[in-house]
Amino acid sequence: MEIETITTEAQLCAIFMAEFNSLPGWTCHPEAAGFDVLVVHEDGRQIGVEAKLALNAKVADQILPSLGDEFYGRPGPDHRLVIVSKITDASAGIKKMLEHLGIRVLVASKYSRVKGCSHGFSIDSELFWPEKDLPRWGYYNRMFDWWPETRCAVPSVVTRLPAGVPSPIRLTPWKESALRVIAQMRLQGFITAKQIASYGIGVTAWTQSPGSKRAWLVRGASRGQWLETEHMPAFDKQHPDAYALAVTEIATKAAAPLELIS
């Protein structure tokens, strides 16, 4: 049976994530930390992944850290990886360049299996065989360790969002804080500017109208209280699992007994 050709980066990411998620201890987070996929091991180890149908200079710019990142302690993954659907004569040199710079490049291949043909990356052997200290023909090097001072922030939940799509919806640390603001506002019926700021995000977008856009909140009946409006972005609907987690977290804190300070 003829296998379907990979025609989008989203397909490429879906194949990659399905295979990587089957490995013990590893979890793929789509569109996280600025990567198409952030792969995280239960021990904390991270792999930042960018996907491209055809290897080009743009993906090299996306996967390599910015100049000076290591001096400013900016977060980053332990390893960096590019996945592509094919390597051509024109892109073979880019693959060689990236691997000399410490970026592994994996190519999707076609495999014949009991249940039919499918694409795969042979992740277990291509990336982790050198760590098993077992003999094997060919040259397999360990993934380069970028040794970041701080690892990437990992989303609180594994989202069901697609990876490798244009203008992706991302569950960022800012948006996770915004979900907590929304959860607290709905629990108590209002929110204050001080409470918004306590979650580490700015108040301006919530209470002021930038240009022609309407503010997300309006003044309540009591001084200092702000109420939700129809202009509030639907962050909760974009990330229902993360919002449910935020609701539980806020409700648990609200129900916790007060501690007396002696």
C-alpha cells in the first residue's frame, strides 16, 4: 500500500510526537518555549525541536540560540534538533553545517510494518543508541549538550494543540498567569489591579484601551474592582485543560484555612 506523502510541517510534527511519546519517560509539548515541539524527560532533560519540510537557512536561524544568550542566562533546552521530510543535494550542506554546530537533523523515512507502511524517525536508535554503550555499525554521536543555565519553562499541561502550523496558539507562561487571573476573577466576581500584578503580569492590557482596542475589563461598582467584559480574549477556550487546572488551583487556595501570625 502506497504511503501518503508528508505535505505539511504539522504532519511532520504529528509523526514525530507520536513516536517520541511512545518512549518511556518522554513527553512532547507542542508549540512550547518558542519551539515547534519541546520534548521533556521526567528527569528534566529537554530537547527543542524545529520542523521544516525542506531544510533551509531559515530553520538554522530558528533553531540556533541568539548571540549572547549564554551570557545573559536566557532559558534554553539541553539539546536542539531539526526534523525534515527529506534531504536534497541542495540541503545536504546545511545538514552538515548544523550537525557541526551541535544541531542534530532527523529525516522522516518510510517503513514497512505489520500493519502497513508508515513514516518514522527511528528516534530510539538515532538519538539514544550512543547512550546505551552498545556496539553498532555506523557513526552515531551523542546529542550535543548546550548546558543552559536555566531550562525552558514547561507548560503546566500537555496541550492538544497542533504543532508546526502557521500563527500557532501557544500556552506561554504569560498566558498561564492570565488564566489564573481569569479563574480568580470569576471565583470572587471581580479582580483588582493588585491581584492581577500578583501573578507577574502587567495590568495595562486588562484595564486600559490601547488605541482602537477596547479594554478587557471595566470598572465595578466598588472602587478598585474590575469586571470581565465581552472583549476578554477567550484564553480559557483556547486552553481548556490549563484553565481547568487554574480553576482548581485558585479554588484550593481560597478554601485553605488562614494561618495566624503570632
